[in-house]
Amino acid sequence: MSLPKINAPEYRLVVPSTDEEIKYRPFLVKEEKLLLIAQETGDEKEIYNSIKNLVETCCFGKVDVTKMPLFDLEYIFLNIRAKSVGEVSSIEVVCPDDEETKVKVDVDLTKIQVHMDDKHDARIQLTDDIGVLMSYPHLGSLAAMDAKDAGVQMENLFQMIYDCLYQIWQGEETFDAMDYSIKEKKDFIESLNHEQFEKIQNFFQTMPTVKHEIEVENPNTKVKSTVTLQGMNSFF
């Protein structure tokens, strides 16, 4: 006789970038175990890879995690985690007033949202007739986060820009960036002047992000400060 099988409940949420409703379930012990092992390594790529596999499984294989914007992935994961191990997460933050005292705070994961900047626009007009349409960083863009050497990090950031080029237009003519080589995209970006390149940078600086503000009090100085938690790693 087989042992009984426990069925996990199903929930629904709306993906921030697409407004598409998806179904998901809490993660199971076997999935949580793999995530904890990855977290112990401290390797961000390993952690994100575990999260990728977990989200794919808990969303019943119905979402394309590899091409999904990172803020969508982070938002979905935080919702899965809230239904799996509890809606309140206890995290440690550094008090801003002395930048050394650490305090524990409880964060309600259900109140964390993806924040949209009103000034953000994926369509960037570079000249009177030339512009670009950008896509958002995804799991394949994580190399820029790992580099420690400043020179390598800068190269990786430029690589991320090339990866996020989706379309280029000139007048009525449109060019799909995927049809062009890295060298061709590199030549295009490097032909921009400072003001035009700043517009590209502003796309990344203002793009949607998982963010939440909390108030903390330094137990030593009694100073109250507001701390902004941004990105998924801030909620562990």
C-alpha cells in the first residue's frame, strides 16, 4: 500500500510586467532544501539558479523564467516564499545613522510590490529619427553582478546593454537587435555621445524594482531611520 500524498494548495497572482495572471503553489521540502544549499554557498548565480528552478516548478512549468525580467522573477518568488514558510520574514539590517549597528526587523512579504518609476520608458529617442526599444535584464544578465574587477565589471555592464537592446529604429525602418552580431551592437552603442548614452543608463536606473521601505530604530543612539530594501536578496 502506498503512503498518502499531500496535495499543495494553488494560488494566483498577476505578473507585474505583463498583467498576466498565473497560478502557483508553495514550494515543498525537497525544493526548499536545494535553495538552502545554494544560499549556504553565498554564490549569487547558484542562488538565482535555484530560484529559477523553484519558480519554474511551483508555477507548473507555465512561465518562461529564463527570459523573464528579474523584477518579475523576484516578485513571483517572494509570493511563493510567503505562502511556503510564512508571510512575515525576519531580516537583519544595518542602521543608517552609524552604519554599523545591526537590528532585526520583521517584514510582511505580502506588502512588497514592484515599484514603477513614472519617468521610466523602454522607448528611448536618441536623435530626431533614431531610437531604441530596450528589454529588461533577465537571468542571463547576471554576469555583471558577479565581477569584482572594475574593468571586467564595466565590460559586463556593457554586455548587459547589448543583451537588452531589443529594437533600433530609424524613421519608419525598424531593426531587430537579435538579427545583429555583438560587434554590430557594440559599434552602435559606442557611436553614441555622452547625452545619448545617459538616456540608455537612465533606462536601467529607473526600471521597475522590487522595493519596500521600513523604519528602524538604533538601540544605541535611539535614532529612527528609514531603510529601503531593494532586490530579492534584501529580504533574506
